[in-house]
Amino acid sequence: MTKTKGVRWNLRKLMATQDMFQTTELVPLLAERGVHLSREQVYQLVTQPPQRLSMDTLAALCDILACTPNDLIEVVEVRQQVAKPTATGETAVAAPPTRRTQLRRSEGL
């Protein structure tokens, strides 16, 4: 197994600590801070780790949730299978775990 680094996105968990359970609750709070995102964009922001995140959005989220960027973004170790030759000489590579599987494992589910 090889070790690489990944990111755990804790936005949903931090929202829950503030009794925010609907992604749409963030839309007006972000807008008050000058970040105008659609309901769909906010839903994706909450449910999936963003590939890109503006500093304005990050600052607004930290202000809304009274947290730091380190609370939102956690660097974690991700283990990946290394290709191994089979008896026939072919290289078999196990499919990498899906993001959902990785999250469930990391949350102990």
C-alpha cells in the first residue's frame, strides 16, 4: 500500500454543531458576507469537498461557523493499493475506494 494525503471536509459536521441541518440555511448567511452562491452551489459545497475554494468563501464560512480553516479542512492519510502481478504475469490493480467509502471508514461507519 502507498500512502498519500487527502482532505477531509468538515463543513457539514460544523454546521450541525451550530444546529444548521439544511444546506439552504447557508445561502443568506453567505450573501450577508458578500458571497453569492446558488442553492445548488451551496449544496455541493456542503456535501462534497471542493476542488477549489475562494478565500472570500472560506472566510465567510469561518465567520458564520466561528471556526478556523483548520476546523473546516483536515489533511488525512489515504491508503492506496499498489499494483501486484498475477500468476499470468498481468498486473492487477484493485479499484480505489470511493469517496463515500473513505468517509465512512474515517467516521468509523
